[in-house]
Amino acid sequence: MRSKQFFLALSLAGMAPIAAATAQAPTTFTARIEAAICPEQQYQLMQYVARYRVAGVSQVFTAPIVSQTIDTPTATGTFEIELPATYGTADLSVTLECVNSFGPSGESVPAQISNCDALSVVDVDSDGLTDDLEDTDCNGYFTIADRSNPQMADTDGDGIFDVTEVIYGFDPASPGSSPFPRILKGAPADFDNDGDANAVVWRPEYGAWLVKDYGAPGNTLVQQWGLPGDAPFAYQPDPSLQTTTDFGVVRRTAQQSFTWYFHGPGFRLSNGQLLSTLSFGMFGDYLLPGPWESPGITNPAIARFYNGYWFFHVYLRDGTIRSVPWGVTGDHPKVADYDGDGLFDAAVFRPSELKTYVLRSSDGNVQVLEFGTATADFTPAGDYTGDGIADLVFWEPINGMFFAASSEAGFDASSSFGMQLGLLGVHLPLSYNRKAGVDYFTVVDHTLGL
């Protein structure tokens, strides 16, 4: 059989994943290609073979053709082919060949495609972000959330689901753009040391902090610290240096890593060195500064979702990093001091079971708390009864209801209490609005500033 050369032009028309929102990441995706087919198609029956190479490697693989439509008068064809979704950001070089009784043609002009291209045309959770922006390494898993439940995706790690940020008009891919005031997440922000939390506003457009009732009712402190795009946080320095809360921002670098900038004394190491900046974390990490090592002193900390597991990384005062694996796919970080030792406990909320799994810092034991709903906002935290131990708190956006299982009652769901406060699409819950040692259920309307 002699071989004859055919000329074939190939262009990429569109593509879509074969599977979306499945329990496991899909291993293949479908690409649709349009080609100027071999002219001999009008005289005899042709067969077509699709092939691909990975990232320029010489080895050639055959791609199954799922369907094909041939338009003989125009000598064009549309082919849907199945490609592997397991090469992440690596390009696949796709070609097409004609085959007739004389043998195969030469390869067509190649088209370049990757799994990122496949993810770039779909938005399985309808949050306004195409899936390639949420699955930044295009490996089939969202960077922070669970591929089986992409509605829970949190691309920038600010503790707010992407879909919520879209509803409130913020950028879900920017940690510096968030409807949630992260500065109140880690601990009470008491900037004047009067025992009560101050209301704080971060204005990212010019990097300014506004602290209400600073020193006296009606006084407002304005502090310049940070740049547009930064993510704000409040931290408690070593009390031997400063007893008041201070300002900090986390900045994303061009290399996608995080740099922490501390106003005031900075983060004090055990050798006495004061860090005003710290390179720690990367884009997609969930920022969790708080008292992880010593009561009343903030450690930089992050939670990272990787290969189906959550890892809590805490930067310690001796300059080392403590890493604790805690949580699996579908879980969400919900740290607080659940055992009353003054330190944050690694904890995750599992919506599928309505349980919070706590790794107690006081004794290393595991505590499982059964309370909550699958639709609730899991971010609120605080001690709403004033016993010195965090309660297990959620806010249900469907009806604007806070509900809490108190530590005094052993986090018993049957003894829970709550309050209706806030409206879906208008308010978001706050944490650690503390007065006289007790936190209060609080929501904020960012549109009105109330």
C-alpha cells in the first residue's frame, strides 16, 4: 500500500469538560476541532485519526474521536475528541490525519490545547469565574475548595465563597477585595486597649485604616498602612512591647507568594528579633492569624488545601513552621479556642456530616461537635456567653439567623441559642465584636456602612 500526502488545516473551535462537579476530578475533557478535510473525501470514504503530544515530547498518543460531522461540499469537518485532563497546565499538541485505501496522510497543522483551555470556557458553580481561575494549576481540583462541591470555592482564601463575593460586587480572585472584614476574624481588634473591640474599616483604594471610638467615643484614628490589593489583618504583638492591637497587611507578589507587613513593633521571634516583613504562604492559602503558640500573641498562620487534604501551617516564634494535617476534601477551616486554653485549635467544619472536627491544643485530643447546617455561613467565631471559651457559631443566610452551641452546655445542639439578624444579599456576619469580655452577634451592611 503506498502512502499519499494530504493537506489538513486544524483550528480550535471550543471545548468543554466531559464531567463537572463529580465526586472525583475528571480525567478527560472533550475538545471540538474544525478542520479543512482532505479533498479526496468527495471521491471515497475517509477515516480520520486524532493524535496528540504532551508539552513537546516526541511520543505520540491517539485521541479517541467521540463524534464527527463531515460537510463534503465545503470540505470541512467538525470532530469532538477526548483528551487527558491530567497534565495540568502542559500544552497538548493535537493533529488530525486522513486515512484511505492508500494509507494515512501526513499530519495536519497542529493546534495547541491544555486542560486550562478546557476549564476556561466553563463555570460549574456559576460564580462569574471560569474554572481555570479557581483551579489555578488546572489539575482538576479547585485551589481551596472541593471539586465535588465547587459552590464552596474560595479562590483568594479570604474566607468568603466566590459566589458570595460576586453577589456583593467584589472580586473573588483578589484577596484585597472582599466583602468580609478579615481584620475581625483572628481576634478582637482592640486598638486602644480599653477591653472593647473597635469598629475598623480598611479602605484598599488608598491603603488607609479607620478605627472608630479610638481612645474615646467619637474619636476616629486614621492610619496609612498598605496598598491597593493588600489583604488586611489585625495582630496582637508581644505584650512586653505593646499591649494594643496593631495593623498588618498581606501582599501577593508577582511570583504568587505572600508577604506579611507588620505595622508597629512587628512579629517578635524568641531570640528577640523583630520581623517587620515575613514571606509566608502563597496565593490560594486561607489566612488564619491568631494566638496559635502563646495566649494573646498573634502568629502568622495559613490553611492550605492540597491533594484532597487540609494542612494548617503556623509560623512559630523560633522561626520554624508547625504543619498539621487536619481535614479532607469538602471540609472548611473553622478555627477558634474551643478548649479555653487561650490558643487557637485546628478545626474544620464538614457540611456533609454537619460536624466540626477539633484538634484540641490543650491536650491533643480530637473533639467532634455535631451542630450546624450545610447552607450556613461557617465563618463567625467568638465567645458569646463570656466564659472564656469559644462557642460554635453559624449564620444562616437563608433567614438571617445566628445560631450557637455554647461551650457551657458542652456544645450540645439541643441547648443551642440564636438570634435573627441580617438579610441575605444585604448583610454579612462579623466575628469578635467584643464588649466587656462578651462577643455580640453582629452583621454589617457594607453599602451603608452600618
